[in-house]
Amino acid sequence: MSTRNSKTSKAAARERLRIEREKEVKRAKTRRQLVVAGGVVALLGIAAGVAVAVNQMNKPSYWSDAAKKPLVKPANTTGTNGTTVIVGDPGNKNTLQEYEDMRCPVCAAYEQEAGAAVLQGAKDGKYKISYTFGTFLDDREGGNGSKKALSALAAALNVSVDAFEQYHTLLYSKKVHPEETKDEFNDADKLIQLAQQVPALKNNAKFSDAVRKGTFDKWALTMSDTFNKAPGVTGTPTVKLNGKDITVIGQPQATVMAEIQAGLVK
């Protein structure tokens, strides 16, 4: 009797255990389904957010709306509305003024040929470089790449002058710079992706947020207005040393540097 009751009890216990296991398997399956569903919803939300951001940026009123927002000046700028961007010793008596448009292929050619040497001259204390950027190619070719790239450049400058220098060089590099007629810089995600090649900007949330949110869009428009008002500037690139034009278009690095050296005030 006792033996038979023991077997029965054991069988009942095994049955209860089996039922509990089946229930746990079902609960685990339900949890996995909920997690997957939640992940899909989250991904869809992110995708929708990106799509909204892109659509907003391409709305006809996007830049006119940006012009009405408060001006946010990047760090490491001076002058009226923060549109003075200096590389080198601000107190240097020699000023090399560079006027560029981020979509300009001739600017890209100049930077690829002589940019590194010109930048080194500023670091060596021969002169300071003052940058002024225009966005006229957006109007001429259609699109917003000049403005958006300039806004991203401001976000890099807000991180550091070194980040600005490196990002500026990168965007004009042969492997990155698009054809004049292609509005490839009108893409915040692309500008952020390219910035991963700059150590100070890699995985930099502050930089990425500023590019996506257009934190410095108003500043880009303000800088462009400064460019439009610059005397004696009819195109890009225009380079002036202490107010005197330096010939850079189509010139090799050695010629550019020799002309700059000849014009320096001792």
C-alpha cells in the first residue's frame, strides 16, 4: 500500500512539473514575441524620425524658418555674430583671408593642391587664416548642400579648432567632395558618417545632434550673408593676403606658397 501510494505521488509530481514547464515555455515565447515586437516598433519609430528630419530639411520653408530662429554662435568664433573664424595666432599681423563655398569644385582643387601647406604656414606663425564661407552654389545649382555642410562645419568648430581644420580638409578631399551639380552634402546622416574619420568627431553626440537638429543653420545663413557683402569677392576660391589678391586657381602648391611668402609683412 505504501509502495503503490509512493509511485502515484511521484507520477503526480512529474505531471505537475511537466505542466509547469509547458507553462514556462509558453510564457518565455510570449516574452520573446513582445521584445521582438517592441524592437520593431522602436526601429520603425527611429526610421520615421529620420524620415521626418529629412523631409523637414527639404521643405521649401526650412531655411526661411531657420533664418527666423535665434542665432547660435559656435565656440571658437569672434566678431559680429561670430562670423570671424580664425586659424593660427589671432594677433598675427599678417592675415590670409580665404573665401570658399563648400560645394565649390575649384575650392576643392585648391585645398587638395595647396591646403595642407597653407594651413601649415598658419601653424608655423607666418600668418593667420580667416575663413569666410558663401552658399551661392545652392542657388545656382539647386539644393542646400552648401548651407548644410557649412552648418556641420560650424558644429565641428564648436568642438574645437582642430576638429574644424580636419573636417574642412576632409569635406574638400578628392575621395569625399561631390561634383558641383550633386547636392550630396544636403544629408545630415552623410555629413555625420563622414565625420567619423575625424578623431574628435567620431561618436561625438554633441556634434551629431547639432548637425541633425540644425543648431548652427542660422549661423550658416549669417556667414553666407557676410560673404555676400565682402568687397572684391566675385567667386570662389578668393584668397587675399593683407587685402591683396593671391592667385590660387590652377596654381601648384609651390607657386601659391611663393606668392604668399613674397607678400608677407616682415
